[in-house]
Amino acid sequence: MKKELLEGLTEEQIARIRECKSNEEILKVAKEEGVELTDEQLEAVSGGGGSCSSRRYTCDRCGSDLTSRFEYGTGKHEGWHHVKCNKCGNTWWAEI
């Protein structure tokens, strides 16, 4: 993973991520650590280039498009990801 994508993470978090053997493990560690991945970080982890990697969301509360995807859904939210507005903090599930 590029060094600039690790900015803002603690040394311990970086060490845990470097031990991961798959993108799924990295996402799991991020969730366990409470780390919200930026769009760029999520694209790097997920491989990018897919339909969801370039998709932008608009917050229905404040109208901002400054959002981050930080969790892939499982169970009833499978096929969705959790989105957070970086301006007002609103979170919601969005279909991939």
C-alpha cells in the first residue's frame, strides 16, 4: 500500500494492516480499529475501477458530496456499503 494512503494511522494500525493477506482482512482491521477509510484508501484496498469505486454520494441532511465509504455490509446489508458525510457526520447505507 502506498505510504500516503497510510497517513493518519498509528504505527500499530499500520503494522496490523501490513500483516493482512487480503483486502477483506484490511477492511476487517479498519472496522475493528474504528478507522474510517477515505475514498482513495478504500479504492486502493478494494482494487478500484469498479462501479462503486468512482461513485459519489450526496448527503441528504446537508447536501455535501464530501463523503467516505467505510464499511461493506454483511447480512441484511450485503451488497451495500456504509457512507459517512465528512461535513456533518451523517451516516447511511448505500447500495453498491
